[in-house]
Amino acid sequence: MELQEVLRTTAAVREFTDDPLPDEVLAEILEVARFAPSGGNRQGARIVVVRDRETRERLVEITGPGARRYAAQGAVREGPWNPVVPTTLTAEQIAATPVPPHLVEPIRTAAAVLVVCVDLSAVAATDQLLDRVGIVAGASVYPLAWNILLAARERGYGGTFTTMAIAQEPALKELLGIPDPYAVACVIPLGRPVKGVTRLKRRPVSELATLERFDGPPLGDADTEE
């Protein structure tokens, strides 16, 4: 499969067949993915591969509170977990909201669940003193996580980033024995997709990139088909 096709068809996959993901295939995926860049090439990422059913059920429980809030805010048309606009919902309203199955079932049905972590002592978080949520440290781990999905797609597998469990990170770290100063970046259920993946639809380049300034003229589209 050509790179352009992989990039255009690596969708968020949440429904999986019963096909296994053998250790040797997963190792091939990670063998390719490990060449992702990281700050200073410190390579501070670690991946915990979870297959055990009891561990997965506990992971579902840990995911529940974050997923519940996500669903509650979405139901009232708020931006779920938005760091700029606080929620108007009470704790009681959030607690009364059912957890949507699609946010937890992939943890149960995937062939394997990958918990991607990063050593915070190996990152250069240049935005740590700013008065906003920090994102720069993610540059040392999310390229690896995305490479996993790209390499999986090339081999006929799929998955998606999930982050709901990170709202309960202390419990997640205790479950998997993740030490400090590691942080969890995402949880990736991975398996063989039920549905075939087609080309994705995204905003055109002219709505994505501007010249010279944020309010500058748009960069022209190289491909306006989709």
C-alpha cells in the first residue's frame, strides 16, 4: 500500500473482528513505528500491551468517569472536556449519564490494547510556564502513537486514540504498574476492522493553512477532490 493511500485511509476504528493480532505482527508494527521523532531523540516512550481480560475490564471501569463526562457534555452541546470553556453541568448530572458503549467496548473487543506512555523527565515542555494547558510534551510521544496506527493500517489492522482513561490516570498507572515520572498519552485498542476503510473527508488546505500570519491569505489547495 502506498504512503499516500495509508495517510488518506487511516480512520478511527472502533469495531473489530475476532481475528487475532499475533505478537509477531504487533512487533512488526512497532518495529516500524519506533522510528517516530521525539524531543532530542530521547525516545522516552513506553508501550504496555494489554491482552488479559480481567485487566481490560478494570480498564473499562477506569475509562468510565471520563467517558461519562464526555457524553454528558456532548448531550447538552458543550465541547467535552474543553479546557477553555468550563462545563455548566453539575457533578450529579454527569454521574447520572450512562457511559456510551462505543467509548468502552473497543477495549473489550480489540485484539490487543496498547497503553502509550512517556517519561516526563525525557521531554522538553517549553510551554510549562504558560497560563494554559500544556501540549508541547506530546510532541515526544504522539508521533509514535500515530505511526502505530499508520503501520497497523498498512497491515490491515486499525485502531484509534482513546484518552478517557487518563482522567483517572493514578488508577490506570496503579493497574499497569506504570511508575513516576511517566504519564499516559493514550490508549489504543487495535485489531482487524469490521468495515473496510475508505478515503476520509477533511477540510481543504485553504481552510487549514494561511500565509505569513494567522489571518493571512489561504494557502492554495494541491488537491481539492476531498
